[in-house]
Amino acid sequence: MHAIKTFLQDTPEVALFLCLALGYAVGKIRIWKLSLGGVAGTLIVAIFVGMAGKITVNDQVKNIAFAMFIFTLGYISGPIFFASLNRKSLKYGTFTLIEVASVLAITAVATVVMKLDPGTAAGLLAGGATESAAVGTATDAIARLDRPAEEISALQANVGTAYSISYICGLIVVVLLSSQIFPLVMRVNLRDEAAKLWQRLGGGGAESDDEVPAAPDLVGRAFQVRQVAGRTLAAVTADLGGQLTIERILRGGKVVAVADDLELRAGDQVLVVGPRTAMVPAEDAIGPEIVPGKALETTLERDQVVLDHRQDKATTLGDLERKLGHRLYVTGVVREDKELPLRAGMPVQRGDTVQLTGAKADLAKVVPTLGYRLDPTVKADIVYISLGIALGFMIGKIVIPVGSIPLTLGTGGGCLLTGLLFGWFRSRNPKIGQYAPAAADVIKTLGLSVFIAVVGLTSGPQAVELVRKFGVGLPIAGVLMTGIPACLSLFVAWKVMKLPAPLALGAVTGQQCSTPGITAVQQVAGNATPLISYTIVYSLSNVCLPLLGPIAVAMTEALS
């Protein structure tokens, strides 16, 4: 055992990545509907490893990892955050304001009653709000306090320990409240309410997240023209409800150019593409279905397009589909890494990533009018991203003294600010700064995980003392930190705003940026309707909550 301890102390890089591996393994363990997730699992494992043997990791590793994470967080959220600053979306900002005001008030009361130090208070806030990024901004703010280096180190360690205790309590509370208790309080069957909302948004039958269709929604079929001989392509398309597209025509074995005014002839072979449900009556309307030869086959392409509404602004998915016409199909909408329901009434906004399927020529015409296409061959513009992070570091160095308290954005606030601005600027100038969602997700996850692992390793030696000092006070405060703002927001959503139950519960989980919470709500709801409000509130809270770390530190200093 001593040999292992010595080895890990001599090679902290090994200890770091072992904590990541074991932490993510622990985070996958599911008890009922709860799992800690990789980040919280990593923190807990790292604290125990740090308790077993004092392991020192260079602080620059922690700073660089956090800068990469927080810049990427801002970069991804930037377009959606600014797009949410409109009359319709800003009403959802009420939930972020409730969260911010509540957690600060509870932190202030806990500080006075329990005599918390700045590190413990900030960690309690970050865990109760289930916002890992606040750990980084708080530790950065503590580093700038006018205190001895040894005391600074102890306070930073307290952030991680208090966060881990408060986070576990917050996770359990938000999942239980949002998915089980709140629907009972509202006296609703969440699955029935979600199905009704699905219908109002333009859905057909209810669609469950647990069910996968046996046949694809978008299909192609070949027919021989009989019934519609002598009619134009435009007239045939209109008769078929405008949902089907004739992509290719063979006449006498030769390909004929597709045009709306083209008159079909008996014996023509046509390739029809469209939704599976709309394809059912096509054979009766056009002619017998045939097996297509190679000459009739065509290839449809898929483009990922980030909306910025360069021309006409579409407010709902149905509105967007009408603007696209009948030759292109929306086959996916993603916001904040969450797939939204493909319903006609589903709101769309700038920053949403829409997957369009259709012919290459049609995509080339339409995509520039909607936004910018994500180039699958480019994963990340390293020049643009590196400049943004460097600028964030420089902004974080700016300190404005206010009395005895040094006010500064720090590394976290500086890189978050530049991430937001660089992400927004990229949305306006799509030729530069591509950051593929998959690549961004890897950098964001790895950066946060490495940062949290270093915090845990540093916190380990002081963890037992902190728990002994405050006892059950920390878990109780953690429960209140999550439960009070959630209850307040439910009242506002349900009684004041009169939101449907799925949207109300989506907003409650979104204000705490709780992925486990929204996952549990979706499972009970049976479809993706809670994501509509969750993604809007999440984008606002994801920017605001990390800024509470330095505020909590300054507030605790003032109250001490």
C-alpha cells in the first residue's frame, strides 16, 4: 500500500487519470433513477484518493483545464444566449433570476448561522445549484484574497469538499421534486399532459422516447406514371399534399430534368421522396410501384445548419418547413446538445442546429438563407479558439479594488465572457471559428473533469476536518439550496405563468442546469416536450450561475 501511495505521489499525472477513469465508472452506477454522472463521480473519487495520500498537481494544469472548459461553455451557449434575449424567451429568464436570488440568499443565511468560510460557502452554493463551473470561478476568486498562501489553499480545498456534499443532496432533491413530487402537487398525470402538449404542437400520435420506429420517417419509392399522365409536376405535387418530392424522372431510359412545369407522360418512371406517412396514397395517385434501376436512383444529402435567420425569420418549426418548400425536409433540431421534438408548433430560434435532408442543389440554394452550414471536415478552428482563450486569460488578470475586496472576473469570468462573444461573432461570420459540437463536447467534458479531479485531490486532506466541523449542517443547507428555488419556480410557472406541466418542470430543471433532472422528467413524460423550456432556461442559467462563485466569496467575506 505504501508503495502505491509513493508511486502516485511521485507521478501525479497517473493519479489524475486514474481518478478520471474510476470517477466516470462510479458516475455510471444507477440507483433507482439516480446516477452521479462522471464529473461528480470524479470529484468523490479524487477526494478519497487525496485523503489516502497527499498528491500535488501543478496549479497550471487546473487553470488551463478550467479555461478550456469555461470558454467552450460560453462559445456553445453564446448564439443561443443572445437569441434568448427577446420578448418571448425572456419570460423564461424569470426562473434564472429566481435561482440566482434564492441561492445567494440561502448562502448568506447559512454563512451567518453556521459561520461558513468563503470556500465552504461557495462550494455549498455551487453544489446546491448543481453548477460545477461555479467551483472554478470561486477558487479563482479565493486565490486573489489578501490572505496567507496556506489559508488560501485550505479555503480552495473547502470549495471542492462542500460542493461534493451539497451536489449529492441537490441531485437527489431536484430529481425527486421534478419527476415525482411536483406532478403530485400539481395533481396531473405528466405523461398525459405531455401527450396533450405534443398534440398541440402539431404531433400525430404520442411519441415515446423509449420507442424507436421500425421504418425510417423519410423514404424513397419508385413508380410508373399512369393516373397522372398529362399533368405537370407542380400539379401532381400539390395533389399529394405538398409533402412528397419527385426527385428523378426517367423517360425512355433517359434522365429528364426535373421542373415544376414539366408534363409527365404515361410510362415515365419517377422517384418520389417524402415522409413515410405521406407516401401511402402515392401508388393510387401516380401508378404502380416498381423496383428502381440504377439510373433512377439518386442520393440525398444531409446538412447541419445553425440558424441565424438571415432573411425571413421563422418562429416555429412549421413556419420554417413552409419556407423550405416541398423539396427539403427537417430531420432533426438540436439546442444545447438536446434533440427537440419535430412538431410543427415547436419554437425555433437563432443558434438552433437544424438537420436538413434533400438534394445537393436544393441545399446549396436554401442553406445560405437560413444560417451557416457546419463543415463536417473541420472539427475546430484552433487559431480562433486559442485567441479567444488567451484574451480570456488577459481579461481575467484585470483587478479593480473596491475597498478591501479585489473585484475581478478571474480566469473563469474572463474566458466565459470571451467564449460568449467569440461564439456570437462566429454565428454572424460563419467563415471563421468553426467548433464542431462533438469536438466542443469532448473539450468541455475533459476540461471540467480534469479541473474537478485536481480540486478533489487537493481537497482530500482537509475533507474529514470540514465534515467534522459542520456535521449535518452542510447536507441540510444543500437540500434547501436546491429545494427552495425549485418550489418558488414551480409556483411561478404553474400559478402565475400558467405553463403546461411539461414546460413548467422543464424550466425548473433548466434553471439548475440539471441533466439528470431533465432526463428523469423526460422518462416520466414519455416525450421530449419538457426540453422546449429546459433548453431556453438552461442557456440563461449556464451563463449566470458560474458568475455566482466570486459573488459568493465576496459576500461571505463581507458577512464574516
